[in-house]
Amino acid sequence: MSEVRSKPLIKFLRARLLLDDARSVLRGWYFRFSKIRKVEEPAAHNECVLSEINIQMKWREDLQEVNHSRFHNMGLGCELVNQVIVRPGEVFSLRRYFKGTTEEQGFRRGPMFVRGRIEYVVGGGACLISTLLFNAALQANLAILEKHNHSTDLWGEERFIGLGLDATYLYGRKDLKFENTHGADIRIEIEFSRNDLMLHCRLVSSKPLPYTVSVASEVLQELHPEDAESSIDPSDDPRPYRKGWVVRTVRSAGIGELPYTKKNYVKKEIYKPFYLSKP
């Protein structure tokens, strides 16, 4: 990209970042963002697991050697937030750690879906870390302040996590923010194992979670392209497409054996349908 073309894009990005900061100031988050602090030697005792999330990845033949780049980005993303401490009342913002996922930071070109097609951009694959952290925070009953789903159901039935549980990241536009409402320090343990291609995240604290948490996602509506007949099976359509969805995710908390009556996270999200090939 030429310098002439890049300058307007840089100004546009700066405007986006300023807008995000202004919104954070208005909502009282900005001055509570967690500092970039890490534990060098984690305590081996007196810690309780608040939540634990695993996401199994796999080698995708359609991506060939690009698999190495996306796995590299996942590993680097884990390194940036592993052993981070979030204190009570602090707000974790992934933007403070991931920033622009640039080559200068060590990120490589990985796959990203754009209008139903795979494009290769620096940082592709890092959204898996955002998804992992979101689910860990959700299961730990932390306050979710900002979360964005992907615009489409990228992999269909081969999706790596359920609808409503994915969290994308786009520098200056889409962030993941959550608040430590637990009442004690929380430490993030996150890693990517190349041996079994497993993403793993735990949130640990000296204080146990005083209640049980239930998370459920429900499909409210199935969506099809405007010019496609909803009765046609996408696999038989000469112009195959990926279905879209309207999904609602609800989190509830309960104490002991009491029923889950307190809903403290409800979010409705839309995944747009898209054609898999050109008309």
C-alpha cells in the first residue's frame, strides 16, 4: 500500500481509537483498565479455579501451510495475556494487550473470513484468544462490558464453538472488555498446545466462586439470503450458502442447589447468511 493511501487509513484508525477511549471515559471504564502486570512465579497453592475452558483446534486441509501461521498467532496471543493479573474493580481490555496484531509485534498472516471468502491478513486466527477469554469470563460470572460476535457463522457445522459464544477482535473497532466483579485478584492462565492443538484457559483466584453458573444459547431464527428459497437445502443449491442465525445467549447464577433464577447476562446476536461462491 502506498504512503498516500495509508495516511487516510491511519487517520481513520486514530479516530476509531479516540472514539473507543471517549466511550470508555463516559462509561467509567477508562481509568479502571487493568495495568499490564504479570506474575513471574504463580503460587502453587491457595488458588481456586473460577472457570476452565478448552477449545480443540484442528489442521484444516483447505488452509494448507497457512495452518502454521494461524497456530503461531494463537500461541503469540496466549503469551501476551498469560499470567496477567486483574484486580477487583479493574476492567480488562484486550486492546491494551493485542493492539494492532501487527508484524512488528510478531504476528503473521492468517485466515480471516470477509463476505464469505477467506482472506489472509496479519493477525488472522487471534480471535480464538478473544473467544477463549470471553468464555472464561462468562463462566466465572464476571461482568461482560463489550463483546462482539463474528458477522457470519464462518465454519457452519464445523464451527469450533457454539453460536453466541464466539468473540471477535478488530483493533479500534471491536474489543473484548470485562470487569473483575469477583472481589479478589484474578489471574489468567492461557496457553496453546501445539502437540494436541488445544487452546486452554483458566481463571484462578484466592477466593472461590460462591455460586454455580449456567450458560445457554438458543437459536431464535434461521436466516437465508434474500434471493434464496428457505426450503432449499444449501448443500443442493447451485449457489451454496452458509445459513445465518439470530441467537440469544443467557447466563444465570445460583447458590448451591437453588434454581438458576438470576439472569445477569442476556445478549441477542445476528449472524448474516452468505454465499460460499460467486453467483
